[in-house]
Amino acid sequence: MQMRHLSWLGLLLLTACSSYAPPANLTAVDRETLLARMGPPDTERQTATGSRLEFPRGPMGHHTWFVYLDTAGRATRTEQVLTEPNFNEIMPGMTQDEVRQRLGRPSETQGLARSRGVVWSYRYENPFCQWFQVEMSQEQTVRSVGYGEPPECQKRDDVFIP
């Protein structure tokens, strides 16, 4: 009985992993097939050549896939956008929408003291324990950007180890 439950769990995990990323070969992949594989997108945006579906993925949001569809609803290309080259394009003065257009939704948001705005944090795949952060002003424009240490990486002094 216990072995049967483990088999089902393994199958479930394998199925979940298969929908993590878009198909490697997009030839003839239509919108319905893509959604059946990946589930509903977080956001859909209209583009000059069709639309773009945004799929934040991964443990704690380390990947966000943009899948571009033509006007017939066929996938034409994919892009994993949580990368340092894309982070380097985010500059003070950009609008909140411009950041979302380039990176998708943040992994986490935190309000700043005295209603000074918010900080958007983007986890991403890297060899260090860091995330990319964007400070947004009350006017919803980028005030500053940089890399920080996410909470799961910070050393805790209150932990007692015998």
C-alpha cells in the first residue's frame, strides 16, 4: 500500500516538472496546447505581432518565462527574463509598468517606512544567495536598483546550536 502511494507521488512530481518550462520545440504549438502544458499565465500583454504570456515559475520564483504568440495564437519564441543582463536595463526614472514589461511580477514586495514607496525583489538563478531589488517611489518610478540578500540566506544569531 505504501509503495503505491510513493508511485503516485513520483508520477505527480514528474508531471509537475514537465510543465515547468515551455516546450523546447515550439513548432506548431498553439495557445491551447501551451496552456494545457503550463497552466494559465500570470499576465497576458498585447504586442505589435500578437501577444505575450508571462509565467513566473520555480521554487520561490527563480524563473519567469515570457512566451510570445503570433496573431494566429501560435507560439513563436520564449524567453526566461530573470537574468542579470535584463536587470542591468532597469534604471532610475523608469516607470513601474516599464519594469513589469521587462521582468514580469516580482517574487516579493515590501513597503518602505514612512510611506516612501515599495521594494520589489526578484529571485533568480545565480551561484550566490542574492536577489535583484528595485526600489519604487510613491510616484511609481524606480528610485534605485541593486542586489541584496534574501531572508532565507541571512544568518540568524538567535539560533542555538549545541
